[in-house]
Amino acid sequence: MVPVAFSGLSDSFFNQLGGRDRPEFYPGHRLRPDDVALLTRLVPPLRTELHRVGTVLVGGTSYFERIADMVAGRSLPIADCRVAETFLFIDEAGRIAPCSFIPDHFDISIDDLHDPGDLDALPRQLRMHQRAHPAGDCADCPSTQQFEKFEPLAA
Ligand code: SF4
């Protein structure tokens, strides 16, 4: 997990590398509890350092907590996914979902969007579908979009 920032950027964020979506790499590259402890120690001073050059290192408390839960193997079922209210994933085939893990689950594509009203209705449409028919992945949501990934740390 490597935070990267460049001069002139207003915001920067960080990801886990070797995530569950790459099973061929996950066992060897996944984070360990010691990595999470190190991250927890390093991020606050790094956040302060970046702030001095005008860059906000985003990632709220729940983002850290979710990383720790993932590493510890604690699952997080989502019964009411609201990710699509702020984020949409569209794959190379034009399929639309709240995340990259289940692009075919919702059976909605960009071909189904005909006017701005269709786009406005999309978050609720995806939310209702997920509530009624959650995908298997929703039993332990792997999406970091759920967890304040792009939020600044609360003061
Ligand atoms: S896997 Fe997570 S982000 Fe994707 S639809 Fe399910 S709850 Fe939402």
C-alpha cells in the first residue's frame, strides 16, 4: 500500500494492492495485520506533511476500519447498497453497476440510457435491484467505495 502524491495535486488517495479481485496474486501480496498497524502509524504524519504542500490525503476513519476488517477476515454484508448515488462503474461492454465486481449482475447497460431522466433514475434503480436481489459479493462487499475512501479525515 503506497500513498503517492505529486506537487500541484489537491487530493491524493491510497489503495490496497494485491486485492481479492486478483486471486492469483492475493495470497502472496495481500496485506497482513502488521501492514495495517504500520499504515495506521504512518498515515497521520504523512497527512500532515502533504497538507503543508497543499495536498489532502483523503481516506476517512471507516476506510481504515474496513481495511483492518478485510485483513482480519471480518466480512461486511451490505443489504442496502447506496454506492451508485455517488459512483458508477461501466465496463468495456457498457454494463453498469455500483462496483467493478459484478458488472453483469444488474443487466443494465449504457444502451438502456436514452435521456437524462434515465441517468437520474439509475442510482435508485440499482439500489432497489441490489436490495431485492443482492449478488453473492454483497455478502462481503469488496468495494472500497463504501467506506469514505475519498473523504478527508474528520477533524
Ligand atoms: S458488491 Fe458491494 S458495491 Fe457492489 S453492489 Fe454489492 S454491496 Fe454494492
